[in-house]
Amino acid sequence: MRDLPQSVGSRIAATRRARHLTQTALAERAYVSLAMVKALERGARTPSDATLEAIATALDVEASNLLGEHAGTSRRIHAALPQISAILAVYDIPPGPPTRPLTELRAAVAAAVDFRVGAQYARIAEQAPNLLQDTLAHLHATPRPDTARLVVSAARSADAVAYKCGALDLSARLIDLMRWAAAQAENPLVDATVAYVRGETFFGAKAHAAGLRALQAAIDATPPPDGTAAAAARGALHMRAAVIAGRAGDADSARRHLDEAREHSRSVPEGVYQGTAFGPDSVRAHEVSLAVSLGGDHVHRALDVTRGWQPSKRLPAERRSGVFIELARAQLWSGAPDAAFESLSAARQIAPLHTREHPWVKEDVLMLRRLKRSEAEGITRFAEWIGAV
């Protein structure tokens, strides 16, 4: 079921105004006619997939932000996975000469990092195979620390797509590639980044105790926090260790790691360091996640944290939407289904693809439908959007 043309048009118009663009400027950026933009915004026409993609690119958003039922986006993301897998099968064999210079490749990898933290997975999927191929080509042709770091960053962006789509085996292989390249990067902060990402493997396998040991070893190997970058690296590892300790039911270790992360955040302004968001707001976001991970009597802590704080736009879209997804679960468990649905709707507004692919969202929406049968129309539409019904 696709959204009504009026809904699509209103989203296009609202996003265009938020970008301070005129209809003429949008038409020029999207390479469509001005008449088309006007017709779409007043709901007189429904955009084709190609037109919607062109307009979304011009507005610098995912197509799913404009059209919630845009199946083409999911198809393109999943279509990239076999290509990524094929590259991984031969990553240690020189693929031939690079197809673009390092300066151009560095810019493309940096853009992919922005897409990742912004939860724009379709844009990553379009570029990930070529990014992996080209960064590996440069590393094989010129094995230097800087080219190894490019491979790590490209693989991490590809991993964001694999992990969010539930391709956990592919995600684990990408992390192995990151570890292989990190060994050539000669930078302990890159090692810390890879250890942080490797936490996904432990979450996916529910190997929480082993994951906690691995993260503690990574923390011990990270340089002392004598600068912003090192403090951010150690703090991020402590954040992840806190959540994985919570999943393991080790409340004492979880609180200790969260306290360490909070201490590091006092000297680190909120930002993205080595591709990982860290700072005071990120620590609060993880405090919500930890409370939900511990469950039971701890859930009220998630409500307490968010009662006087809302995730600001200083946080990347993926992490902001994650706060609302975690909060929705805490609200549902606390007997506040209406508030839970509002939180899920907020998560969808911030990062639709992240919300749609999150495994907890489907579970929680189905629970909401059972609890709110008499007024479930909006919840049912949401459940249809994520493919839960």
C-alpha cells in the first residue's frame, strides 16, 4: 500500500521548505520540470520510482522519508548484498588497478560515513560495492597505513547495510575484513574503532560474556585519554561494553562502564570521532539502552532519563531514532502503549529505514495491535509499513 499523492506531496513540500529551496530550485536540482514539482506538491500526480529518487537526492534525504511504502529502496539495499559478498570472497587477491585517484576516493568514503551516521542506507548500498573494490585496489597497489584506513572505513559503511538488513554472516565477514585492514593501519584508534564495531557480532550471536571480555581487552589496549580522539575512542568502547554487560545481566559491570563513558564525555563535545558518535548526548542515549537491556526493575530508568532530556540533532539520525525505539519498549513494558506508539512514530520520522529494519519495532508494534484493538487503525498502518502484517 503506497501513501496517497497528497501525503507524498506534502512531505516533498515540507522538506523543500526546510531546505530553504524554491520549487524552481528543486526542479533544477532534481532534473525534472517545474510543472512536475508543482503537480506533486499539490497531490495531483504520484511520482514514479525514478522521479521520487531524483527528488529525494536533490533534497538530500532517503526516498522513504518522502514515501513510507517505497519498496524500491529496500530492493536496492538487498540487491547490493550479493555484490558485497562477492568482493569479500577475494579481498586478499589484488583486484587490478584502482579506477579513481585517492583524493576522489577519500571524499567518497567520507560521504559514505555521513550517510551511515545519517541512516541513509540506500545511498550507502549504491556505493558500497565500488567503494570496497576501489579501496582494496589502492591497498593492494600501495600498502600504506592511509590506504588501510580507507578500507576499514569503506567496510564499516558496507557493514551498516548488512547488519541493519539482518545479514549477520555478511556483517561478520565485513568485520573480519576491517580487522585484517586495521592490522596494516598502524593506528591504535583504528583498532579501537574496529573493536567497537565487532560488538555487533557478539550482540548478533548473543555471546554477551565473551563480547564483554573482548571489549575490556580493547579498552586496555587503547591509548590513555590524553586528547579528544583517544578519550572519544575509550568512551565509545565503554558505552558499548555497558550495553553488552546489560544484555549479559551484569548490572554492576554495566554501571561501571557507563560511569567511565560519562567521565570521558566530560572532556569530549558531542561529535563523530573515527566514524563513531560520542559525547554527553551519546552517553545518555546508551543509558536508555542499558536500562532496557537490563529490563525488570531497571526499565523506569529509561523513563527517568528521557523525562528531562530529548535527543538533540547533535546526535546522528540513527542514534536519535534508536533512543525512541528503546524508549518505546520501556514505555510499553511500563503500561503506556499510547506513549510507546508516539515514540515509534518519532523514530520513523527521524530515520525510517533504521526503524523499519529494527527487530524490536516489529515485536512492539504487534504487541500494540493486541493491546489497542479498538483504536488500531494507525498502528495497523504502521505495522503494514514495517511488514509485520
